[in-house]
Amino acid sequence: MRKGIVLLVLLGTAISAFSAPKGFVYRSGRHFALNNKVFYFGGTNEANYLLLSNRTRVDNMVTQCKAHNAIVLRVWAFGNGTGYTEPQWPGNGNSFQPTLGTFNDTAFRRIDYGLQKAGANGIRLIVVLVNNWANWYHGEMQWYVDKRVGTGQAKSLFYTNASVKQDFKNYINYVVNRTNSITGVKYMNDSAIFSWELCNEPRNTGAGDGTAEYNWVNEIAAYIKSIDPNHMVATGEEGGGTMGSINPAASVDGADFSRNTGCSSIDWACVHLYPTHWNGGFTSLSATYTYLNNRLTIAHNLNKPVALEEFGLDVASWAGATREANYSAWLRQIMSYDYDGFNIWQMSDIKTSPNPTAEETAWDIDFSSSAADTISKYAAAQIAKSGQVIDPSALLSLSSTRENLIAGAAMNKNGPPIFYTIRGSRIYPTKKSALPPGLYLNATIDGRVQVFSSIGLATK
């Protein structure tokens, strides 16, 4: 190594946005990470996975997802009130929260089982805590507003009314601190949970520039982090509000993807894609790719991972082969952009499902279909990208470390290299003989800092 360079060695230091316990997926800069290695995933939504009382069906879902390389599932964990008619809810006793602040242990045992089964099979869950959409699994924002403020009051109060927000926090607190009746593990300590998600597709229609939703995201995400430091948090949004008409359905609905993703308590970016279903739609694959690339660029510029966590084409509008070809094209593209994960909407047992809903019939892909095999192929490719040692460049965000490196290089410009190790937040001189191979930083006197690791070289 040439003179005038300071070498900083990282001795097994895991660089992460927060200190996650072993076995938990966490954010490390713009990557997901697991045990200090990059983590990519492919998977599927399984909306009713935690809602089902039929354990045989739950078991089959897990078996099929595992066989299709779907290692991260996005699932609902909400259901309020009474009077259900959907087949997922065979009786009123199945509500998680029959009345505000009342939590049904019998119903929550379904979540207990779903978490235990997923964890035992190496599958992780993105757990969604409330729904924007009314009359769909009865977990919607409007229910909270109706019960606290009055029936028919504006749904926008969910974002701004202090009492309504506290009701939602009470539900979150119960979920996060619940002890699984099967494993004896609190949900907050369960590594089978990949991430909490604030809401399914939050929108605040007619609320202008998205400030109300942004403030809500900040508040609720920070609250979750205050009671559960182990898990990541995401918004669950679609990706709208940053590029105007390129996403017609969401751009005018009081959401701002860039600002929401930039919240300090939000760990990763969510993107949804329904190009022919949104109002106006996209007219070409190139327009779809522009949207996907823009959202990825925003997320990675914020130094956060991004996942295409919902995407789909409805059966009625698309012939099977064309539908599958579009899925392949989209997945090839997001992999070329280096998306960190994806979840199709959705693979399921639709052909054998008892009393499937209209939503499932319109959108689901059966596990036995060639389309499911296509999804499985791309999920396997995502898994193959995992396992690289995390690039330690996130350390460069510590200004004191960077300044010490550069100052040391300047002071030593005519001498031999100086070697350092990191312990906690401090750096110490060390001997060259103590250097492990393949993972180090160096700084030059002109202020450039280079990062070397098993996944290449970066310069800042």
C-alpha cells in the first residue's frame, strides 16, 4: 500500500441501522441484512394467512410457499368489530378487536400458530397492522374513526385525531407485547417477523401535499420503535405522490413516498404496482420501468432498501400467458435495478380454497400454475444474491471516524501506513500482523475514503 494512506480495519463489526439480535433481519444502509450478510428475498402476499382457523390450510400454505422459494410473506394482522360475512371469518368470535381496546385471545391464537409455523420453516412475515380500504377483512381505518368519533366521520381523522391515534397505538402495543401461546416468545422477540407495516396502502384522499400522512407515519413508526427495538418498520404505501401523473391513483391522495420513506423510524421503502388497474394506468412497459426505477432511486438515495411488495394483473383483463410474461418482464427489470425484495399479489391455494372471495378469484395465482413456477424462479434468484458480507461503507456516515482517518493520513503523509481497529465508537492503533484479510477502509490526504470488502470497492 502506498504512503500517505491510513488503513482502518473492521474486526467483525456488524454495520447496521440499529443493533438487531442474532437471527433478525435488519437494515444495513441500503441493504437488508441477516447476521451481517446481505439479505435479498422473493415472496408473496398471503393476506389471510394469520386470519385462518383451519390449521391444515395454514400448513399447506407454508409448505407451498417454501417449495416456491417464497421466504418472506406479507400478511394481515387486523380484524375489528363484529358481523363478519367473509369466509375467512366463520363467526363473530374471530375478531381480534371486537370493541375498542378489547382483544380476543382466541382469535390471536391464529396469529400465534401462523408465526410459529412460519418460523419453524425459515419463513418470515411482513405484518400489516391496519387497512386503508373499507369492508375488507374489517381492519380498516374507518372503523377506528367510527367507534371513537362517530359513525360516518371523515376517515382522515385517523391521521390527525389524538384519541383515534391512541386507540391504534393501544392495538399495536397489545400485538407487539403479546406472548405467543405456543412458543412462549413475545412477538417483539420473534425473528419470524421480518417487519411491522403501519398500514396496507395508506392514502389520505383530498389532503393535499401529504403532510398529515407524513406526520402520522413519523409518530406511529417512532412509537413502534419505542416499544420494539428489534424489528424494522415500513409504511405499506404504494409509492405515489412523488412523480405526479406517473401514478395517477396515488399521486393525488395525500401521500408522499419520498417524505414518508425518509422518516427516521422507517427502515425500508414499499412500492406497489398495478399499472392497468390504477386510474389512467401506464401505457407501456417503459413507463412501468420508469416508475420502478424512480422509486428505487429515491429509496437508495435515502440509503434504504426497497421492495416491490405488491404487484399484479387481474385475471379478467389478462390472458394467462400474457399475464405471466408481464410478471417475468417486471421481475427481470427490478432485479436489474437491484430491488432488495418482492412479493407478488398473490400465490395461493385458489383452486382448492373453500368459498374464495371475489378478490381472490380476480387476482390470485394458484400454487400449481406455471405463473407460480415463474415467481419461484425469480425468488430463487433473489435468494442466490444473499449471503455477501455487508459492505462497511455505512461507517463513513460517522463524521468523527472519517475526520480521524483523513487527519491521520495528512499527518503521516511521509511515513509508513498507520493501521487502526474499531472497538465500539473509538479507533485504536494496531499492528499490521493483526489485520484480517479482505475487510478494511483507507483514507487519502485529499479526502477520498475507499471501502474494501468481499463485495467490492466503494469510494466516497
